[in-house]
Amino acid sequence: ASGMMEAGRVKHHLANNISNERNTILVVGYCSPTTLGARILSGASEVSIHGNKYQVKAEIKKIDSYSGHADYKEMIKFLDCQNKSELSKTFLVHGEYETQMNFKSTLIKEGYTSLEIPARGDEFEI
């Protein structure tokens, strides 16, 4: 699902298929709580897509084993090839804030310093 079903072609595919009980909508990734994908996963009987209301009659299924993103262990492995003493700043910009905070704590335990979780509007000189 593109952008947690919030953007791109997936919205057109949903609009054309979500009201047909013969179809299955297979969600293969995480959906943030405020997204169309999350509303569909939560069992909404009707959703708005492009300003039009659609009855959710398709079967909704989810698998958690497919993702285009690395998990925290894969990210640590990626970072491990860097010289920690030469990293001037590491920015955590993806995911929910609580998850970012947990990952920041994990990175601190791994010996990383100067970690930032920027807020909207924050500016940094690099």
C-alpha cells in the first residue's frame, strides 16, 4: 500500500475495489493510526476516498512480514559500519515519536551520541 493508503494509485485501486465483497484488500505494512489504511484495518464500514463515500465490503487481511523499511536491528547493523566518533549528528525522522524515542535509547546504549529527533520547523546547520 502506497503511503498507508493515503496517496498515489492505491486510492484509485481502493475506490474501484473496496465495495466488492469478492475482493480482498491485503495490507502489507504499517498504517499510522490517522490514515485511511488504519481506518480500513480498524473495521470501518464506510470510508471516504477522493471525497466520495465507499462501503467497505471487500475482505480486509493484513500480513506483518513484508515491509520496505528496515527494522531497528537492521538499522543498527547499517549504522555499525560508521565510525561512531566521526558522526557529528544523527537524525531520527521516520516513525511515530514514541518509536523514535525508543530507538534513540537503543542507539545511546550502542554508543551513539548527538542524536536528534527534529520537530516540524526545526532547523539545523550541517
